[in-house]
Amino acid sequence: MEANLTKAEYAVLGLLVEKPAHGWDLEQVIEQRNMRDWTELAFSSIYYVLKRLQKKDLVQILPTEKTGKGTRKVYMPTDTGRSLHSDTTLKFLGEPENLYPALLLGLANWMAVDPYKALGMLTQRKTALLAICDDLEMKSKAEPVFVGLMFDYSLVHLKAELDWIETALTRLGDLS
């Protein structure tokens, strides 16, 4: 069994574990759930991901569904796909993940730029994060509860970063 899934593969496989679907249905669910706000799933990549999952024998195509526009391929997970999805879900819930934000690289290179411009960029980042927080505040009230919790998670991290930016602006401003 393939040991690893990309996050995009995992997201699509998860939707198929919920319910077999064709690509268009998957796109609709992704839009309805605002999944692009919290996962690495590009608009044009669904069929590419489905083909990769099929090559890994994690999904199979059901007998085709005829529509007025032709036939649609309906995908469903194989037993191997369901098992890997379950294992990956438990792994993602239990294991911390190292994140490598570009912000840290920028900070590591602080001395290479004009400090006033750099402070301005941190202020710009703060403004952008505040706007994102406003959007997430509304989405965090989503149902079912685990969906709201996904947005809460992002919101908590963004608020922590906003607090950090305030501290950074003060401390770095003192150096200018």
C-alpha cells in the first residue's frame, strides 16, 4: 500500500469516503465548504488528483453515469483507499507538523533591508491578517461542529500571529 498521500490527494479521497462522486460534484462540495481556505487544493487539480488516486489503486470508477451531456465518471474509494484514509486521518490528528513560514526567512534576513520598509511590511501583514480573521470569525460558526472547529483552529493561530506582530513591531521599532 502507498504509504503517503499529498494533502490534495487526502482531501479528495476524504470527500469520496463520504460519498462517491464525479469531478463536478467534488468541485461543488469544495466550494460549498470553502475548502480552498484551509487545504492545498487548486481549482484545476481535481481530475489530476483523481487520476493519481486511481493509479495508486485508492479509488475506482463506478459504472459510468449517462447524462444529457454524455457520461460522467463516478469515483469511489477502494478498500485500500478507505484504509489509507483512516490511517492518515489518525496520523494527522495525532502528530504535530513542522511549518516553515516564509515570514521566518524574512525575519532571518532582516538586516539586509531598510528597517522602516520592513516595519511597514509587518504592518501590512497585520492589516491583511485582521481581514482574514474577520472572514474566519463568520465561518467558525459553521455546522457540523468539526467544520467550525477547523476555522477556529486557523483563527487561534492568526490571533497568536497578530499578538506576535505587535511584539515584533515594538521590539524591532526600538532598533530602528
